Amino acid sequence: MAQKKVKISLILESLYSMERAYGEILKLLKSAPQGDRELFSDKLRVSFNLLFESLLRACRHLSVVLEIKSSGKECVSTLGKSIGFEKDLKPIEEFYFSYRDLKNHMDWELLKSFLETSLPDIKDFAKFIANFVRTRENNPFLIDFEFLTDKAKKVIDYVSKIEFVLAKGKEEFCKSPMYYDRARYFYFVVFDSLFDICKHIASRLGVKKLSQDCFSSLIEINVLPAELKDIALRMHRLKDKLSSSWEVKNEELYEELSELLPHFKTLLSAHSQGLKKALIIQR
């Protein structure tokens, strides 16, 4: 019987949410006021609730996948023990379930002390979960292959739609506003899907700062071949022009799409091949 698969998108969403809440808590702790702290404490508690609830979401999913049975209030500590995390997470669970309702008063010093003590453990556990999933799924970069497959299908589907519209011929295309509108929309779907693929791969391969067109970032780390840079920039310029104005004439759009058409699938395939090479090297 095949083992259940971890839903990478859910794990990534949970980790991203945890990271944002974690950063907000640190920022709030650094700017703690000296006077009345009640409102400030509430903001901290809301951020902690978001942090822990994001962790709970990942915990519940992994518990189902790994067939770990636990009560709802012990999901995190039970999962931690089951996958080999050495630190005791039970005090963090107890704190959350005791004080998640902001109506329950909490002393400022107790809150501050708890957060300063517990945040490092939560951060360590998030990293532990990520590494556990990487190993179990043999997915060192935590690539969301379902997401990439969905985007790739959109590229292929909508390239076919562009081909259908262009097959009407230049004269017919230029006479019909309907063909222009459809081709414009179809192009947006193709470009945005390719861009989403690029962004996901770049983020998972550790690119910290994306170039404006994203594709150049993957070229810089040798995931995409350098010879695709000019065509990728051309695609980006057309998207920007179509997004910012309707001054792209029918004839110009027809000619641009006709020239770009052979390159959409080439760019898609290049992402696939580049990612495969990166995975082979990593594994």
C-alpha cells in the first residue's frame, strides 16, 4: 500500500504564515511601550494566535498523513514526539489554549517572558517540520509539483487557444475586436502562468530578490539558458504594454503573438529541464 503524500502547498502556506506572524511578533517586542500595554499585549497575542494556528494547520495535515492519533489540544506535542523533535512543546500548546481568547487577562511580564522563551522553540520546530517533509517526500527544495503541473497545463491549454485565434488569419483578426480581446486574455493567462512557475521555482531554490521579469533570476543561477533572456524580456514587455494601455494595435498584437508563439512551450520546457537538473545535483 502506497504511503500517503504530504500536500506540499499546505505545508508551504503554513510555514509562510508562521514566518510572517513570527516576524510581526519580533517587531512588536522590540517596540514595546513603557506605559499602558494592554492594547499592545492584545496585538502580540493576536499575532501569536496566528502563528500557532498556522502551525496547527500543518500539524493536523501531517497527523492525518502519518496516521498519528491525538486530541486536538495535543496535536503539536504529539506530532513533535512522533517525528523525533526533542523539545517539549506541551507548554506552548497549553499557553495557546489557555489564553487564545483575548478576554482572558494576561500579565504583560508573563506574556513577554513566554514569547521570549517559546519563539525559538517554535522556529526550530517549523524548520524541523520542513526538513522532515523534505526527507520523507524526497523533495529537497519543497517544490509544489501539483502547483507547477496545474500552471503548465494552463500554458499548454491557452497556447492552443492563441493558436486557434491566430489561425483566423491576420486580416480577419484585425477586423474583429472579439479576436483581439480573446488573444489578449489568452496571452495574459499564458504569461502569468509562466511567471508563477518561475517565481515558485526561484523562491524554492533560494533566490532572495527576484529581478523584475523573474526569468532573468533563473538565468543568473543557470536554471534557464541565457539564450532565452531576450525572448523572455520581450514577453514581459508585451504584457506590460497590454496591461498599461490599449495602444497595442490589432496588427501589432497579431504579429507579436505570431512571433512569440513558438517560444511559450520552449520557455515552459526550459523551466522543467532546469528544475530537474537542480534536483539531480541536490539529491
